[in-house]
Amino acid sequence: MTDLSPAAEGMVLALDAPAADLRTVGGKGAALARMARAGLPVPPGFHVTTAAYRAFLFPDTRLGDPAAFIRSAMPPSVARAVADAYSGLGAGAVAVRSSATAEDLDDLSFAGQHDSFLGVVGTEALLDAVRRCWASLWTDRAVAYRARHGVPEDGLALAVVVQRMVRATAAGVLFTANPLTGDPGETVVNAAWGLGDSVAGGRVTPDVYVVAGGAEVRREVADKAVMTVQVAAGAEDVPVPDRLRRTAALDTAQVLELAGLGARVRELYGVDVDIEWARHADGFALLQARPITTQVAEVWNDSLSGDYLWSSANVGEAVPSVMTPATWSLVRTMPAPALGPHPSKGNIGGRFYLNLSVPLAVGTALGLGRPARRAVGRLFGRIPADVEVPPLPMGRWEVVRAAAKAAIPFARQGREFRQRLPELLARTPGRCTALRERIARAGSAGELLALWRSDVDTLLRFDCAVLDAGGRTARAGERVAARLRKIAPDDAELLTTGLHNADEGLASLGPVLGLARLRAGEIDRDTYARQWGHRCVDEYEVSVPRPLEDPGWIDSALAAPGDPRALLDRQAEAREEAWKRFTAAHPRRAPGIRRALDQAAEVGRGRERARSEMVRTFSVFRAFIVRAGELTGHGDDLFMLPIDDILAVLTGDDTPLEAVPARKAAYRLYRSLPPYPTLISGRFDPVAWAEATQEVADGVITGFPGMPGVVTATARVVSTVEEAGALREGEILVTPATNVGWTPVFPRAAAIVTDVGAPLSHAAIVARELGIPAVVGCGDATTRLRTGDLVRVDGARGTVELVEE
């Protein structure tokens, strides 16, 4: 127990103090105090209490302004108490971790919502880290999380846990019940070299050890490519030495010792727990433990099915939220051929991911490994050089044969798309309207089931599949853009815009341009609703109402500012000047380039129209499930079932409904977590990742170039399009992802920065058309930037950086 001076009374508490409870030290601190009092191996430290936080608040403190917290001076009594406790700890490097009073509740973990810092050294750095932890209680993401889950802010406070850094040789997570099966008889240990941040963050595939009946019954030693190590500025990932990559991080005796510690913690809590741990020279240290109160019978995590590299770029903006089981069952119906037993898409914590190991394995088997990596990077954002792609356990010719078999239906779908696109674009709007009307008129479960079998199933498995193939066509202009970058690098990106023109519009701009036409009296409200009432922010999620279902939707849309026509006109003028420069410099090449640009624009417009009509089909699937809920009396519970189970319920079989409570629990759990990384390598635990120490890194944020241009302005960090209503003219929009539902916001933004994205992304395409500088696919921009930060965005270089006032 750390001795504390009288001046520290009330402001700090010893780590194992009896008074360290949820009210005084928050959820994380209370858990650590509980383990320390029980004699478990917890690193020494102390709590900066909620009383210190409240003493820091002045009457005029703006709670919604994190930057004001960071700038404010800490009261001398608080600063002295923290400094004395730090000195008593022996100074040196410490971990500084947020611990809120609303944290680790029975049904909400607040995982990843508040900031923590590793490797903090020195009193001034510690005081600054404490202020930043306090400020994180009022970041946009934390406020939005509380609002979304109905958590009251009255009496809300945040404590800070300060602990001596553990010089870890290995670290990871332990589950006292198997997280995949829920089996309480199996303890599962994930382990990797170095600090545990790389394990929880999904940046390394950890070893997996399973203990049952007091013995190690299974171990899977992974190829551990990276490890997190402590450095002067905190922590960073470095390559694992070759001699350790395929060496087990723990021997059997160590695994059993750790499992024994887990059993003690489980006995202390009386329920199963997950535990963050670290191995150092003298044994094990327990860094955090929390009850698995959200443990469910189902785990939605395809990353556990094999060692793959997953990406949510592009698909993450199309399906930006945690999917209900009904939505996932429809999405997975879309053709995406597996490579032998290895899937090409997956559901990780309820979010949609593509398996990049599949196309990269094909490229490697054909002797085109590097070109394949570059091609995948152009589609889904660059793969960092230090990210190794886990190889598939297949021989070269086995891969080639499986790829040839999978390519046949894909090629057929592409041909069907090209042949049927005009017909599908012409008939899909009318067909969807008619089907929604027939669904609404269905008077019995049997009648609705017959309608599925006769019409709706065909819409899903044939028309929708062909439209999906059209939505996967390569980015318009990629080939001609590559040529232009060589012969006219300064104007290449500008010349490849123009997908939207006066004769034929770009579907992604349709909703906001349609509003401008409606305001001008060029179209009426019915026409606008018919054309764009199916498009919204979460338009593939069938549990979300479509705008056309809301009678006041158009009035709300008209009240929001945003008209991109001036931006489009400005971009058209700039493009025309660029074309004049090009034709003057390259008169012989100009005709061929012009034809290629026109053809690419036509392909791009077709791709966007195909996406829009595919979204329209999902409005039919939603209408079907809603009506099924009405006719069976099960309401919204049916969104917790895959479509085949919904059809079974319509036959009178209620057996599938037994899974609904567990699925609702899983859905609430995954929705409570922040968006996961764009790239995930190997096995990934969303909960452990969200609860991992959130190290705030300085330096340049890198992403994929969207639209060239350099802008320095104030950032506005938002998570939802509703929050984006606060975006002021000339601010930089920073958000996890955008799609067509965000388009009305774009004209107000000076630049756009997204965590998720690639050349095919909505943000990149629309930003190019409007001439708004953009950087997409940054991965962690929303966690490293805060509203009010002065930021420089360089759309050509794909960089985002903080600048001094």
C-alpha cells in the first residue's frame, strides 16, 4: 500500500484503499482496488479520485469543451496531492488510465470511450495526462455514447488510475469462460510478446491456450509479427525478432499459473471475468478485470474462424453500423465466392469485413504478389508495409484451382450486369414500389410467405445480386488516371472528375441536388420522395426506417442548408481549364484520353446507379420483415433472426425465437463499442480491443488521398450525421465514415477526413466531384483529433496533422 501525505486526503487514494469504490474511483479503479485488497498481483499505484475531478471544475467550466480542460490549470492542492503520490510511487514511467463513475455497468462497459496514456514520465507530464483523462469525459464520442444509451450526466465524474508501468515480456487477455462457446469449464488465454496493446488492438495474431480440468488441453502458437514495446514517448509497435515469431509466448507451467490467477479472480467476483495480464521478470501482473456480464451464447466474430487479414474499407461506409442478424443474412447472400474453405467476407462483432487474404493469396499463387497487393491497396486503401498478410494454409496449385472455380460465377455476374443494367435500372423502382404495396396488403402469414417465394426471393437472389456485381465494378477512371499521373501529374485528379454532369447525374449527389431542385420548384415533393426516399445514412440496415416512411422527412431535409451546385460549377470550370492545358501540351494524346475519360465516367455513373437501386431493394426487404412482425405478433424481434428463420416463423414454427434474447444481448454489446480498426489481422476480440489502453499518439495521421488540396481549419469530430448538423461553414469534417446520407453535409465542409475509406468510397468520389480536399481511410483520425483542433489536411499527400494555433 502506497503511503499518502495528509495533503492528499480526498484527492488521491492508495490503490487498495477500502474507500476506493465506484463512487470515489470509478469502475476501472474499483475493480483494481478489489483485486489489490484480495492480494492479487496488481501493479502498485494510486487513484486520483472523483473529488479531485470536482475540485478541478470551476463554476464557468464548459463541460462540453475538452480543449478547455486541457488548457486549464490544476488547483494547487490537487496538483500537490498527485505529485506527492507519484513521488511515493518512486516516480518513473506510469500508466495513466481513465475510470468513470458510469463505467463497467451491468449492461454498458463504456469500452474505449475515455482516454488513457502509457509510459508517462515526470510530474508535469503526469498532471497533463490526468487533465486529458478528465477532458475525455466530454469528447464528442463519449457524450454521444451516453446520449445513445440514455446515461444521465447529473453527478457524472471521472477518476484516474496511476500505476507503475510493467516491463512486460509478454501480455494478453485471459477469459475464465470460453469466449467463443461460453463454456465455463474452459479458460482461454491469448498471449503475445511485449505489452498487451497489440493483442487487444488486433494488430497481432496471438497464441491461444485452452485450460480445462486443471490441464492445458490445447495450444495454437501463432506467427506473431509485431509487438508493442515501451519507448520514451509511450509505446509503439516494432517487428518481433525472427527467433521469437513462431515461439510460444508462454510455456505450459506459466499458462497453468495464469489460469490459477484467473480462477482466483472469478472466485472474488462470483462470475466469469476477462482479465488483462502481463508477464514480467518476477511473474504475472493483472492489469484489469471485469465481469463478463454481457456474456452471451452467441459470438459474432468470423475472425475466430482462421488467420486472415480483414478490411472494412468501402464496405464499412456502406454498412457503417453493427448489423442485426436479419441484415447480415441478406448481405451474406450477395455473391462473394470463397477460396476453398476460406470465406471472402465475414461478420466481426456485428460489422462487415472483407477477407483480403483471399485475393492476395490468388495473386501470390499466380506469381503476382506485389502487383496484387498494390491492386488491393487501390481498392481498399494502402496496406502498411509493416502489416504482414497471414498466408492461407493451401498449396499454390490448390489456390489456383479454387480461384478458377470461384471466378466462373463472378465473371457470369459481371456479364449479366453489363447486359441487364439498362433493364434493371428501368424496372427496379417500379417493381420495388409495387412489391412494398403488395407486402402491405398481405392479410396473413401464409399470404406473405407466398409472396416471398413468388417474387421477393427472386429480387434478392437474382436482381439484387446482379446490381451488387455492378456496384463492385472498378473505380471510374483508375486506368486512365494512372496514365494521367505520369504525363500530367498536377491535373490528373481534376481531369478524372466529372462523373456528374448536366446530362446524366451521379447518384451519390442525387439526394442533395434533388433538394436544390425541389427548393427551386423544378420538381414536386412526390417526385423527390419517389426518386430518393430510399437513401439514408444506414440504408442497408433493414431495422432502420427509410426516409419515405417519415411524413415529415422532406420538411426536415429542406430545413438543412446545403446546395452543391456552386461547388460543381467551380469544379467544372477548373476541369475545363485543366483540359485546355492538357490539349495544348499533348495535342496528339488528347483525343484518346478524352474517349477514355468519357468511358470511365459512364462506368462510374453506372456503378453509382447500381448501388442506389440495390439500396432500393433493401427497402422491400425491410417492408417484408416489418409486415412479418405485424402478422405474427413478434414485431421487431424478427430483426434478430436471419431471413430463413423469419420464413420459418411465418410457417408457424416459433422455435427460432428462442435465440432472440441472446442475440439482443450480443447486439447491445457490440453496439456499445466504438468502431473497430479498418484493418484486422488474425483473431480479434472487439471487447478486449475497446477496453485496451487508448494511447494518444502525436504526429502525422496518414490515409488515402481523396481529393488534392491543402486546407488549414478547425476540426469538427462527429460520429453520426445528426451530430454533423453542428458543422459550421469552413470547418473540417472528421468522422468514422460517410455514405450518401451524409451528402447534404459536404458543401459546408472545408475538407473531409474519414477513418474508413478507399478510392471506391463515397467520401472520395463525392469530394472529388465537389472539389473538396479529402483524406480517407485514416484508421484512427476520430480518436486522435478533437473538435476545435486546428488541423491541416493535404488531400494530395493523404496526410492530416495538428498545427499550432
